[in-house]
Amino acid sequence: MNSMPTASSEHEDLVKELRIDMEKNLEPELHPDECCIYRVHERLRNVNEEAYTPQMVSIGPLHHGTKRLAKMEKVKRSYMKCFLEQRIAIEKRDDIFRFIQMHENDIRNCYAEISELKSHEYIMMILYDAIFIIELFMRMFEDTSDPILSTRSIRHTLMLDLELLENQLPYFVLEEIHGLALFSGMPSFMDISHSFFKSFPICELTELTSELSVKHFTDWRRSTLLEKYKGSSEEKRYSRSIPCAMKLHQFRVKFKKTEGNCKSLCEKHGHELQLPQIEIADGFECVLRNVIALEQYLYQDETHICSYVKLMDWLIDTEKDVDLLVESGIIFNRFGDNSSVANMFNKLCQNISISESFYHDICEGLRKHCDNPWNKSMATLRRAYFTDDGTCNGTAIAILAIYLTLIQTIFSIAQGL
């Protein structure tokens, strides 16, 4: 006669089942210190999904196997054949294959999403994608006749695809493979990268130095933007909102494009705001959005580009604000439609978090200027009697003179008390 199972044996069976379930369904742990390539969160993607999604080519595991991008997989094979047969010796092929095999886990750890590809498939994918990028850049550098490079619209789409956060390979992989294939007289990977991206108005990259290393192209783009749009304050603090450009204009704040070597944002005497020129062309929003997304994951305490975009969002409420910044030379608009620029900046900051920024002193200086009682009174007068072009109606001149005299008297009495 079988005895009834004891409580301890029942618990043992439950624990055993629990372990089997965990081993079967538990995701492998991520490596936060190595992770640098992320799938953009839905809260950002839903604002403008196309800005984060490759249109022509998949790079890396996150969009690998997408059917609508299958055509470019044939091009990758063609580029691989050319690279292996015409650019490198047989012994260097082995060095490249060995490098990918040895660093497979390091590469996997760069992605925040675990790939289900088996080792052989994963290594093949990395090889095809890395060599496609290197061969593409080499052909651009050499000005080689190529069906892809000969069509500007295709080149532009590829350039944007290579800037997407979800569509990256670790930079060390590209640089190392290029280095292993290097022969006498061959340009560096930084040189051929510059050659590819500089052909587009918004995408020239800053030079990398021993002090500046990057994790991938999106990170390189961020470093380039930081060179131009860094703040003037030494201390980071949270910034408060400021009036839009047209309201600041009514407070007699002048806008000026920085000249010469002065690239950082700076404010002088509370009456002038100097800003580096920002060139807005096709693809600008896509590039900026992916840098913003990168900061939300990798640079949560250093969201400097997010802070700059937020500053521009405060300055731009309507098309008239963009008109003013275009007239000042601060915005160079290749769109030709200032209302579209206003709409773009009004949406760029949706659903993002911003850390302390270097723009605090600028914002506080402008707020202090606008809170001054005299400046408030003058701004009220300008709104009431002056048109947008700065002219006033016939009776406003007399009213203005009386109003100014009254204000002067009040301030004199107040100072005498």
C-alpha cells in the first residue's frame, strides 16, 4: 500500500518544477557597464516612429531579418565578395574571422536586447554588416562608381540608417576589422567615416582623439553636437523655463549668431543671447531624435543635447519665433517652411527626462531681465502700440512720451523714499 506524499516531498517537487521553469524562460542578465545600443522606448517611438526605424538597411541584431530590408542583404554579399577578393590577403581574412569569434560575447553585451541568434548566425551577421559599412565608406572615399553611391537619395537614406540608435555596431568592431585589413597607404577608419558623412550638410563628424572615444556612430554624433551646443555655465543646475523668442524680443533681448571660434552658448549683459547657428535640413530631426534617445539611456545624468533642445523649445512657440531666429542667423532653414520647424521643436522634447544642465545661468539671466519692472512696463507698451515690424501708430508716440515721463517720475519718488 502506497503511503501518502509528505509535505516536504511536495515542496521538493514544486521547487524542482520552479527551477525547470526558470531555466527555460529566464532571460540572460544584461551587462550595464558594456551596454550601449538600445531599442528605443515606446514613449519616444510613438511620437515619430519613422525617426528610429531603418528604411533601407539593417545593421546589428535588433532589425536583423526584417523582410522589407531583404534587398540590401544581397548588396552586403556583393560587398563582402569584393572586400575579401580585392582588398585583403587570405591570411587577413582569418584574422578578421578570428577577431569576431573571440569577441562574440563582448559584442553581444553591447546590446540591451538579447539576440536569439545562434553563435554561427550571429558571427556571420556581424561580419556581413561590418564589412558592408567599411566597403561602403571605402567606395565613397575613393569616389568609386557604384549604383548605391551614384544616387543621392539612396546615399542620404543609408546615411540616416547608419545614425539610428537601434541600427548600430560597436565602434571598436568596425575600427578593429578595418585595422586588420589595413595595408600601406590605406586611410584610417576615421578618415573614411569623415568622407562618408561630410557629404551631407548636417552630418560632418568631429575628429576623434586619444581623449575622445565613442561607442558607435550615434555616440559619435552626440560628441560632435556637444562641441557646438555646449552651455556657458561651469556649474550644472536645473533650468527653469524662459519666454519665447518673440516675447524676449519685446523685452529688447537681441539674438545673435556666435562668430569665429566661439561655439558655446553664451549670454552677455542680460540683453543679448548668442547662439551657434543650427542648420535644419532633411534628416535633421531623425539624427537629433536618436541622439536624444541615446542620452535617455546611456547619459541620464548628462543629457546635454536634451537640455539644448529644451532651451530651443522654450524659445520657439510659433512660426514667428522661428522667423525671428532665422532673421538673426541662428537658424539656417533648408526646409523653407518655418512653421514645420516650430512644430518639430515643439515635439522633440515630448516624453524625455532632463538632468541638470549648463544652461542654468543663461536662463536665470534672461528671467531676471524680464522680471525687471521697467523692462516689464516697456514690453507692455510695445505689445500694445507697436506692430511686429517695430513701427507704431500716430497717437502712440504721444502716449509713449507721457507714459515714459510718468514711469520716470514714479521711480524718482520711489528712490527718494
